[in-house]
Amino acid sequence: MQASLDGFDAPARPTDRLFFALFPDAATARQACGLAAELRAQHGLAGKPLQAERVHVTLCHLGDFVGLQPSLVEGARRAAESLDEPAFDVRLERVGSFVGQPSRLPLVALGDDGVQALKAFQARLDQALRRQGVLRSSPGHFVPHLTLLYDDARVPQQPIEPLQWRASDFALVRSLLGQTRYEILGRWPLREA
């Protein structure tokens, strides 16, 4: 593999991904893993279900980096600390494949009415991140989803027994790319009414 071209070093590969996430409770995470296994068998999929501790809804992807910049992490923490938001319920009642890279189509659980509070919370987190200068460009349309597995086959949307839980906190997560390992950099509670 060529390390440089005309005196320019090849860009380093990102090692870290930083994002905010909403993790379901342990029982719902296990239910999601069981659902992934059922769908895998039902549709003849080869992809492995995500491990229960990695099942989450991404609230905001902050980027992929070669190492983490402390100022970015601190700005993200300040944004999270600035929020005083109520806890809310999440309900996902259908599954289907998202478009992705060939052989890496995400099979995800999605919601309709059961994700309205989640969407509102994500919009307020997005605004807090912009105030801190952590986000600068518009992220586009937020589609709340929980990834179950990745596969090269497309699964059409279908109803499921709902995955539902009470969102009582959210987390800032560092994903060590290529290691399938998460490091929680902070958790912030959501206020019970």
C-alpha cells in the first residue's frame, strides 16, 4: 500500500467516533437481540445481531476522528449539561432495512407516534450542541431508529411486537472504530415529572 503520493502523506484513518445515544433498559436490549435473531432466521440473513450492550438509538453523530479532541468532548459535555429535559417513553413498532453500503444494509427498528418525544428531545440536544459550537452544519432529517444487525439482503418493512422503554438518561459515547467497543464519556439524567 502506498503511504504517500507526490510528497503528501496519506490521511490517517479515523480511530474514534463520537456520538450521543439513548440506550434502552437491559430487558429491552435483550428483546431487541432476540428480535434480531428471529428476523435473521426468518429472512435467511447472515449478519450477526448487535451485542445487547451496544444496542442504542443515535441522537447525534459528532464525527469520526483520529483521536479525540478534548475541546470537542468538553463542548459536547457542556451542551448535555445545559439541558433540563423530562424523561419520555420510546416505542418502536416496525422493522425494515435502511439503504447502506453494499453488504452492510442496517436492519433497524423504527417508530411512528412512539418516537415524537424522542424527536423533540433530539432537536433540543442539537440546538444545545450548536450553541456550544460543536455542530455547525444542519444534520438533515432525523429518523429515530435502533439498529439490530447489518446484512447484504434487504428486509421489507413489517410490524413487530413493539420495543418500548422509558428513556431516563442519555450518553456521550466514544466508539473505538474497528474494535466493536464503546466507552461512555458521560451520562445525563432526564427529569421524572
